[in-house]
Amino acid sequence: KYQNLQCIASLGFGVDHILRDPDLPPGVPIARLVDASMIHAMSEYILTAVLHHTRQFDLFQQDKSLKKWQARRPLRAQNVRVGIMGLGHLGLDAAQKLRLMGFQVSGWSLTAKHVEGLTAWAGPEALEEFLAQADVLVCLLPLTRETQGILNSRTLTRLPAGAYVVNAARGEHLVEEDLLTALDSGHLSGACLDVFREEPLPESHPFWNHPRITMTPHIASLTDPKAVAPQLVENYRRVHAGLAPLHVIDIEKGY
Ligand code: NAP
């Protein structure tokens, strides 16, 4: 109904909520946010999740509730292979920071990447090989037709036994029942989830009481109003001046 609409601005890094609008007018550019402080916040989250797992904080917390003093040997970063799905603004930064911590880091994206110190796989044909070497799998993909439900029984069982999963991208990436099956069978050692198919997570959801799931309520990298406002103003000015807006997504690809 906005006849003069010349740009649609997402107030987040993702645009899936906009693309699923059935009334989306064709041909109007969609701009997303890109912000260094939000990228850094996501990397903090991913590092926290990975270190929480490798330093076995869940087990120490359980020991504490039993007043049990038990020294456990942590996993050492240099022996842990972290695989990152999505090597975009968020995935690449997290990969570089994990590498500085000493982890063996690999990544998977749509197009081939050459990043120093990072083993990179690309395309659907390389997915299984990538998964087979990820002791910790981190999902930082955009939600698209191709990535919807990508964390499912087939992909989760490709991970090495005892693998840990971190999903900080979108709830629809994960087939939640398949995660529960993989955890309960003992194939996966645990998961850290920031996003869910239904948010807020319903009270009856089995994730709430699962001992090997760490959860946060979609706060991995919150939109910062101070970052958003200047980008909206800048794009408004650019459209007025007849320039292309910044950070326009490819509607066909969906990100
Ligand atoms: P981005 O810069 O657009 O990067 C996306 C990455 O995913 C790219 O490396 C892309 O490959 C890869 N990719 C896309 N489709 C793929 C496919 N079918 N197969 C393999 N790789 C594929 O995105 P971003 O800024 O890093 O953000 C990623 C997502 O994080 C957002 O879309 C949003 O859903 C989520 N997010 C969550 C939070 C939170 O608080 N939980 C906050 C911000 C963002 P190419 O490089 O080859 O194109």
C-alpha cells in the first residue's frame, strides 16, 4: 500500500521475516544491518558457548549441585575442531576469534573462500565432508529455502560421536526433534541454542528440562538502536540522492 516505497530496511542482520511477507512488493531493494559491534557481540556468544562446552561447565555445575569435588580434564582448544556453517559477516569473525584462541577452525559456505588458517568447504556437495570433521558445529547461516531444516537427523549423525552443536542463527535451521534424538542416543554430547522454531519457547517444550541443552532467549547479538539509526538515515539519504542503498540483499538468494 506504500506507493512510493523505494527501500525496505531490516532492523536486524537477517531478512527472512521480510522475505516471507506474501505482500512483498517486487523490485524494491531490501537493506539489512551490518554493524561491527553486533558482529563482535555474536563472536562473544559463540566463544562463550564453545568454551562452556570445552571447559565442561555443565558438568561442574552438576557436580556443584551434588557437592561433589571432582577434577575433570578440560578439552584443549588445539585438539578441538570447530566447524562454522556460514562464513559471512558473523561466521568469519567468529572463525578468526576462535582461531586466535587456538581452536582448529573450518567453515562451510556457498561459494569458495580462501582465508588464512581456515579450512574452508563450499557448496552442498562438500557438506558431509565438512560435518564429519566438526567436533563443535556452529550454525551462522541465513535462513533460506536451502538452509531451512539443515540441522536434521542426516546432518547431525554425520558429525563425529560426542559432537556439540551451537545454533545462533534461526530456529528453523534446526529440526528440534532430530536434535533430541541425537542427544538422547548419546551421539551428540550437548547443544547451545539461542534461537527456536517458536519464540518465546512454549512452557511445555522438552528443551526446557533437557540436561544437555544450554539455552538463551535470542540474545546472541541484539540489535543496537545506536547502530541502526545512522544506517537507516544513511540509506534514506542515499535513496533520495538516487544512489543504491547500502547492504542490499540478493532477493533471489534470500540473503
Ligand atoms: P551473511 O553475511 O549474509 O553470510 C551468510 C553466509 O552463509 C555466507 O558465507 C554464505 O555463503 C553462507 N550461505 C548462505 N546460504 C548458504 C547455503 N545454502 N549453503 C552454504 N552456505 C550458505 O550473514 P551474517 O550477517 O553472517 O548473518 C547470518 C545470520 O545470522 C543472519 O541471517 C541471521 O539469521 C542470524 N543472526 C542471528 C542473531 C541472533 O541474535 N541470534 C543476530 C544476528 C544474526 P557465501 O559467502 O558463499 O555467500
